Amino acid sequence: MKGGFESTRRCVVCSSQFNRFQGGIEEIHNKFIDSLHLYLAARVGRQGALEEKMSRPFRAVDIGTARFVSTLVLYVAWEVVEIQDALEKRMRRSLRAWGLSDSSVKVLNESGARRHGLVA
């Protein structure tokens, strides 16, 4: 029975890691969507003085034609592709509601973010 106990133990550990991973994806999804909603609400005048606090380039964006991209930068050695896929899948309904494609979600490691000028 030792083998049965060991495989059950591994399944519990895998399940726990999966639940943490899914919880992280959910948290990132919520932050991306909340940020988009707050920005758009400010731009249409629903957030009082918030739009006035935005820099001029953010206020000048034509929100009707703008391409919105949510980018997550990873500073740890995680599987970028695995996280990208999970985040795209989780965000798909929200992206469709806003007329955005899966390519509106980017997950980059630190060197990728540096190449795109997102970090110094």
C-alpha cells in the first residue's frame, strides 16, 4: 500500500499547487479588468477628478479606436507560456465583452519586458 499512499499524497500536493495557481490567475484577471474599468470610467467622466490627474497622453487616447493590452511582467522563473495560456483563457469572456482579442493579454519575463521598454 505504500505506493498508493505516496501517489495520493502527490495528488493532494498537486491539487494544492493547482488551486494556488488558479487563485493567482483569478487575482491577476481581476486587477487587469478593474484597471480597464477604472480607466474607462474616468475617461467618460464617471470618476470625478481622476481623469484630471491622468497624464496628457492618457487623456488624449481615442478610447473608441485604442488597442488595450494588459501586460504581466514576471520577475521569477515561471513558465511564461503556461501563465499566458491560463490568463488568456480566464480573461476570454471579459475580452470579448470589450471587443478585445486574446493578444490583448501579454505575459513577459523581465528580459522580454526590458526589450519592449517596459522596465529599465
